[in-house]
Amino acid sequence: MNYKEYFKDKKITVMGLGLLGRGVGDAAFLAECGAQVIVTDLKSKEELAESVARLEQYENITFVLGEHREEDFKGRDFILVAAGVPQDSHYLSVARMQGIPLKQSAAWFAELSKVPVVGVTGTRGKSTVTAMIHHTLSVVTGEKVLLGGNVRGLSNLQLLKEVKEDSLCVMELDSWQLQGWGWNNMSPQIAVFTNFMEDHQNYYHSMDKYFLDKAQIFLHQEDSDVLVTTPEVFERIKTLPGSLGQQVLLVDASVIPEDANLAMPGEHNRLNAALAYKALEALSLSETEIFSGLASFPGVEGRLQYVGEVHGVRVYNDNNATTPQATVEGLKAVGGTNNMVLIIGGTDKELDLGQLPAAIQKHCAHVILYSGSGTEKLKEVLPKSVSFEEHDTFTACVEAALATAVTGNTILFSPAFASFNKEFKNEYERNDAFLQSLKQYGNDS
């Protein structure tokens, strides 16, 4: 497709610019193609200064910041909606009443490019499984495999420039991005659904609504397509109306031999590898090729990432564990009995703490609490036998963990809660702050 011809003079409102680079890249692509773009965001110009600076060169971009206006959702050809915009937004309703198509960038890329997509979703594990599949395909084929979806700093519309006749794209798709696939009545050709746990209830307020967004990854598949998932997820799928015509592959960790060479610890990562294995098998890779690729997979930053030793103490970065259950899995994967110094805490997402207090009691020698609404909730249920201290700056938490840990301990940063607070705009900033702190205090690796 000639994208410049397709987008030339189209009137497009980009709703949500953000700070991660995705919205910037999408808006820049549309502007480069000659569209007349309005970028609107509830954040102010000052809050979005870095993103705005990257787009000011385009004369065909108009900024409406610190507010949304009804007029920007009328008489447009498309509304490009950022992930996480409330679906009951008044402004989206205005656009719908006008009959204006709503788009999200991951689904729009797939619609325009016609590229076969391997899509991965799930409450946990989707980043790891996506990376496993992408890495193995890249190693085995020796070709450039496109990577998109919920990837830090990556614009899905910019990916259109890289499309070739034989391209394949692997996409990590969160529930919000899957809304856009539902709007288009599309699903990826190969869908991987890793698991389904309580999350994002501060947005959905209903597990059924959360699941329905996730389900867009397979609901519109054709009979020739493939769904890879677990028996647990499949039981929930069976509660939905209608029937599945695509091939369904049910997976558990037993697919991966006990002696398989995997870079990431934990039973949950054996399951992640099993899901990746079946998706790769559906792409006609051989067992030898798949296990060769998985053996060389280096792991994913922020997901039980071993970052080395600091003064003889092993340190793991599990920054992306933003639910209590994810932190429980991290403690099980790298913890012994009472040998962990855990850095935990952040903003509440209205989730049940489940087995987190018991796991902390079993595995932790000491707990460093990072202040936040979620931390207050955790303090109420921490067993009295648990040794802990609390700090209201992240740097102080890292310093306290390094000062507390002794030979034989392991430091695990696994927050269990969201990152949004006065220090961090998103989880990526928090991840970078942790890694930078380790460098400052002397990483021995």
C-alpha cells in the first residue's frame, strides 16, 4: 500500500500522546504521510514537553493539550485512540455518533499491512512469551521479524515502513490494545493467551469486562487460525457464547523437558516456554530449531531479570511484577526460606493480595516497603513476624536493601503494585531508576 497516498489530507485526531514514544511515533508517521493531525491529551504541554518537542517540526500537527474538545471529535476521518482511554469517554461517544472510525495503532498496523501476526496476551507472561517467540524466529530464520504491540518506545504505525512481502510480526497485546482489534472485528492468525488473573480493576471494575477485552485475541479468528492457551484459560473461554472454529492447542509446563536449558527461573517460565513452543510449532518450526532458539534466549529486562551481584549479594529485577500474584511467583522462583530482601510497594490497583502475605512470611528475611496506597493495604495484612521498614523515596528503598542484605541473601525488587506516583510516570521510569541505583552502588557483574 502507498501509505502517503492513503493518509494524504486525511483529518485524524490522535487522542493521547503520552510519554513512552508510541504516540509520538504514530503522530509523526501520520504527519509525514500528509494527514492533518490534531494531537489532544489531558496532560499539559509542560507535562508532555519531551513528546511535544519531537513533533513541533510538523506544520500539519495541531496540539490541543490540557483538555479535550468536542470539535476535535467531529468531522474527522479517523480517531486514533491511545491504549487505556476509558471506553465510556464522552469524546469517543461523540465520534461514534458521527460515524467516525475509532482506531488503535496495533490493530491498524495489522489492518493496513495485511501481515500475518502472532499475537500474545495474558495477565502475566505476555512480554516473556512474545520475546521468546520473536527471538527464536529471528535466530532460526535469520530474517528480520517485526516486533510490535505493547513494546516500550515502539510505534506500530512506524512499523509500516518496514513491511515486506514476506513479513511476519510478533505482537505483545494488552487488553487495551485488543479493544482496537475488536473494533475491527479482527484477531491475529496465531493467538497465544498465557493466563488470566485479577488485574486492572481500577479501570474495568469487572473481571468479565477485562476478560472480554482479552478475548478479542481469538474471538474473530478464522477456521485456519490457531489459539494456544492453557486448560485454565480455556475453561473461562467456554463460558462465552458461541463456539470456536479455529484449532485450539492446550498447553502446560510438561511440554518442556526437565533438563531443558532456559535462561529464566521459575515454573511459570517453563509454562511461558511451553506456550512459545506450541506457537512456534504452529509456524512449522521443528523441535530442534525451537529448543535451540529457547536455549539462547537471554531473558527480558524487568521480568525476573538477574542483574548480577552487588557486594556479593545476588540481585533480581522484577519491576514488571505489578500484581500481588506476580510477586508471589517471583518469590517462589528465586527465593529460599527466609533468605530474601524484598523491595515492594506502590499504587493500589484494587486487587486482592491473595497469597502475597504468606509468601513474604515464608521467603523473606526483611522487607523494604516503598510508600503508596498499595503499600498501606499490604501493611494491614503483613504477618507480625515479618521484619520490615518503609521509605517514601525509591532511592532510599534501594539503599536500605543493599545495607540490609548479607551473604546468602538475595535482593528481589518485585513491586506487586502500579508505579504511578510523584516519583514515576510509568513502570519504565521505575525500572530504569532501579538499574541506575545498582550501578551507582557498585554492581559486581
